[in-house]
Amino acid sequence: MSESRAAGAGAGPFSRFERMVAWRYLRSRRKEAVVSVIASISFIGIMLGVATLIVVMAVMNGFRSELLTRLLGVNGHLTVQPVDMPLEDYAAVARRIAGVEGVRLAMPMVQGQVLASGRSGAGTGALIRGVRAEDLTELDLVSQNIRHGSLIDFAAGQGVAIGSRLANALGIALGDPITLTSPEGDVTPFGTTPRVKAYPVTAIFEIGMSEFDASIIYMPLEEAQLYLNVEGLAQLIEVFIADPDAVDALRPLVEAAAQRPVAVSDWRQRNRTFFSALQVERNVMFMILTMIVLVAALNIISGMIMLVKDKGRDIAILRTMGATSGAVMRIFMMTGAAIGVTGTFAGLILGTVLCLNVESIRQFFSWLSGTTIFDPEVYFLSQLPAEMETGETLSVVLMALVLSFLATLLPAWRASRLDPVEALRYE
């Protein structure tokens, strides 16, 4: 026994002896079935909690990123509108603004609400956007997502480009005419009559955001000016910049480059309520789902307390063999921490796999339930996005590890304070 005492006393912190005993306590035996079940439940709870947090955060990040990409890919980061006088010199103003360092595109535009209808006579509201052909070509989210046709005829001023959902709603194919009815029509002795005109569809695009695909009609600028009764004018200039977060720095430069009175607004002002709501929802979801990990950590505490009570005789024998109270505390800390660490990293792997296959999983459950999960008409996007951020994922993993380690402190401390004489007396 003196040799065993010497070996135990001489072993350093987290030595092979302590790791061996901790591993032995993790293995299931028949009489320890209850402790083993609680340990398994704790492991599964932490794994599912971490995986759920990672997946939900990734989906919400992806949702925000996709919406931001599509909103800012179609709408400018800065919007320049004339003040006091009409924007007749829009070409020169756009050219000066485009010369500002950091500005990628300055696009003069006219727009107006119309009623669009196809051959079947069915109609729906739509938004005409009159733009120059060269500007539309630079608008990658549209020009790189042409599903049918091309922008060649659009550049020649011979037709319009519409979204895929609008084409489907009106039963329009490439080359078919789309009839547009504007309430701001011709003035006659009998009053203003709606303006009705048909245009051939030369291109059908699919941005991937249902609201835009179902409502936007791009028309050559000159034709849109005639149709909307704003000949020779632009209503606004959409400014696209290389870094969306640099709008504050570029705003005064854009105002100065205009060289005329203008009102400038940025994408954050136009979408502040929307993105603020997304941020609040994201933070609340993080706090709620953290409770899953916390509950799993509490399961570790209960399981470890039961293990300490069950191993009272073993602890007493270890102490009499020379193991210090610190060694006993480390043994039970390693036992509990092993559950938290393995559960955390299992959750990280599971969450990563789910994030990489989230769209396939959505389609499977949609097929299984016979319903549309993540309806594009409600959520604006055609696919369920997931975007894992390294910093955020590491914070989830770190939080789970910290909670797991904290959960082991009380049971391990109680084990280290156990009096070997009292423990052996009542065995």
C-alpha cells in the first residue's frame, strides 16, 4: 500500500492515473445504469443544443445575407433624388457620380406602377423600372440570371425584361406581348384616360427573391420616359458602391459630385425597420436556444452528484492510497467535462452537416409532409439559406464548453471534500 500511496502522491495534475480513473467512471456498469442514462441524456442534450444553435444562427445569417444581397443587388446603396428642379441633366450627373472613387455604378431611373396582363387577360400589379441598357447589363443580379432570352433586343429598345414569377402568373413566354396599363395616361377633353400599350418580352430573369421576380418590369429608359409622361427626365439615380458599409463616407462625396441640390438616402435608412427586426429576432433566438445547452449542463450536475454519491467508497479508498483532494476533484472534473466536450464537438459536427444540407432537408420534409416549408411567397427567398460564421460558431462552441466545465465544479468539489473515514464507516 505504501508503493501505491507513493505513486498516487507523486502523480502530477491530470496524470495518466487520474485520466484512467476518470475514464473508468465514464464506462457503464449494470449497477450504475441510472448514472449512465443521465450521462447519455446530458451528452445528447448538449449535442442537440449546440447543433440547433449552430443551424438556427446559420439560417438566420444566411437569410439576412441573402436578403441583403438581393435587396442591394437590385436597389441602389444610395438613392439620389432631385430637389427644387427636375433631373434633366441626369446623364451628366450620373457620369460625375460614377467617377467618385468607391462608386461601382450610377444608374438613372424612372419608375411607375402599372397593371400588367397577358394573353389570358389575367392582370396583376407591377412596377416599371426604366433604365439604360448598359446599366442593366452592369446589374449582375439581373443580367447574370437571365433564364430565357437575352438583353440584346432590350438594348435595341424592342422589348422589356420581366421576372419569372410574373411571367408564370400571366402565362407569358419569351416573345409574347405583355400589356401594361398606366393610370397616368393621356389627357383628353373627357379627362385623363389610362394608357394601354403592349410590349414584347425579350428576357425573363429570376433573381431568387419572390417579391422582385413577381413584380418588376425593366424597360428601356427612353421608352419608359415616353410611357410614363416624363420625357427627358429621370426621377432618381440609384448608386451602387463597392462596400455597402461605406455609405456614410461616400454620401458627402456623392452629394458634391452631383453639383446640384439633391436628397440622398441610403439602404440602411430605407430598410432600417426590416433589418432591425431580423437582428432582434436573431438575438432572442440565441438566448432561447442557449437554454437547451444550459438544461443539458444541469443534467451533467445531477448525473455527477449521483456518481459522487455512488462512488463514495471508491473515493475513500483513493484518499487512503494517497490521492489528494485535488486529484479527486480533477478526476470528477474530467469525468463530467468529457461528457460536455464530446457532446459539444458532436453537436458541432452534426450542426455543420445539417447546415451544408439544409435545403435538401427542407425539400425532404416538404415532400414528407406534403406541404411547402419555407414558402417563397412568405419569406421572399426561393431557397432556405444557411451561412455559418466562424466567429459565431466558435462562440457557440466556447459557450457550451464553459457551461459544461462549470457544471462539473460543484460535484467535483463535493467529491474532493468527502471524508474517507465517514465514507467507509457507512459502507
